Amino acid sequence: MIRTVLGDIEAADLGVCYAHEHIIIDPGVATLLCGGIELPSVDNGIAELKRFHDAGGRAMVDSMPCDAGRNVGKLAAVSRGSGVHILCPTGLHLSKYYDPSHWGGRYDVDRLAGLFIADIEEGIDRFDYSGPVVERTPHKAGLIKVATEGPVLTERAGRIFEAAARAQLATGVAILTHTEMGEGAIEQVETLTRHGVSPDRIVLSHTDRKPDPGYHREILSTGARVEYDSAFRWKTEDNPTLDLLERFLPEFPDQIMLGMDAARPDYWVSYGGAPGLDFLLTTFTAMMRERGIDDDAWDRIFLRTPAVAYNRNPTTT
């Protein structure tokens, strides 16, 4: 079972899935502090996800957690309008997306875990935990998103990771992490597993931004899954993301997924940008075929691995 914003679905019904996206980012503190990442339009979201749907896509994992531009009502509207399943996260992002006095920097582990669990089990707050009122919607979180600034966890990150681990163990959903420029993946896995999380319930994002093969072998050897999202970002003739897929898919076929992490309107056709959210299913799939990545490997990346990774009751492939 996979928990989407419109309700629970069977894992087999998830379909072709991008494992890390940004679909709605409402204006607020996060967009003021980090300019250029605002994605507020439901209409643009529907138009862009229809392009994705026309290319064969059926699901996306949104990755903007609590009080950082998340709007679950808008995500639900985009899902209804496009026909694309959307998973929405609970959790907290990097401190740079929040006011210095934000509750994420002050609440203890028990209180943080309680908020995360309530998003998953009861429904996401209509006011996105911006306070002081909490009004639960019928739309529930389907994963937990956390982040670190690098290999060394700050005190804030340590509390949030422990709270995420408690919430994961209580609910069964996956934990999706942000690694800053790909660094800190091993430390994230070590921290979460120390708190009881199984490595196969962890998805590490952006690791292909540090495309060192030795580093990736170390990450994959932990049993955690990775989500590569730099395929459209490389400006050189070589594509390190494609190199990593070619090298590691034969050895770790059930641990690698793809997304775009396209958090800026400049990347969306519906906002007048490029390459559009259908890129992985069109241009990049053609590049994969040229490298000899076959149908079975493609199915694992986009279909089978996401269905297991984001399932609340995972089974082995």
C-alpha cells in the first residue's frame, strides 16, 4: 500500500514514478530566503504533469516538507487535474529554508515525531504547521523528508533525524533524505540505522551530484536506495548520471531510482522554461537506450523499485 494525497493505493497501481520532485512551492519564508524556487500555480502544475502523463508517467514523489512551501490542498488539486498520483512528505528541510526562530529548531524529538506521525496517520495540517492553529485535512503524508548540510549532523539535524526514525518505525513509510551536493549520505544512513531504521527504508537524494564511483559503491553497499536527479543538469558532453547507471545497475538493480528535483519554474515548460518534466521519459530514456540500458533495468528504475521503496509494507522484488 502506498499513501498518496488522494488516498491509499496498491503498490502495483503506482505506475511509472519520479522518485523526487517539487510540484507546488507556495510563497513564504523559504521562497524569500532562497529565491527562484517558487512554484505556486495549480494550473501550471496540472499542465506540466499532463505532459508527464502523456509521456507515460503516472506518479511523482513531492519533496517539500512541513512549513517550507508545502500545500497539500494544491497538491491534491494537481493530482485530480492531471491523473498523476502524488505522494506528499512530512518532515523538515534544511535550516536555511526557515526563520531562525522556527519551531523545527526548538522542539524536542518527541514533539517532532508526534507532528510527523500525525501528518501520516491523521492528515496534513491545512495551515502547514505554520501555527498556532492546526486543522487536519483528509490528505495524508506518504513519506518523511529530512536533510543535512553535509557529513556532520548539526544538533538540529540530529533531533530531526531521530524524530524521523521514530515516525518511520511507527508508520512504516519511507524516509527520503536531501544530501547537500551529494555529500553526507553514509552519515545519514548510519544515523538512521542507529535509531532502528532498516537501510531499505531510506532513499538518499542528489547523490549523483558527487559522481565518484567509489563513493557510490559505498553508499549502495549499505542497502539504502539512491535517487539520482542531475541527468538534465550536466552541461558537458559526458553525463555522469548516465555513467553511474551504466556502472551500478547490473550490481545493484533494485536500489536506484530517478527524479528531476526540478524546483524552479525555469525548468518547467508550463512556466516558459525547459527541459520540462517529461525529460526523463523522452530525451534521457533515449540516452539510456543508446548505452544499452534495457527494458528490465528501465522498469526497475521507474516502476518496480519505487513501488517497493515507497510502500508502507515493503516486500522484496
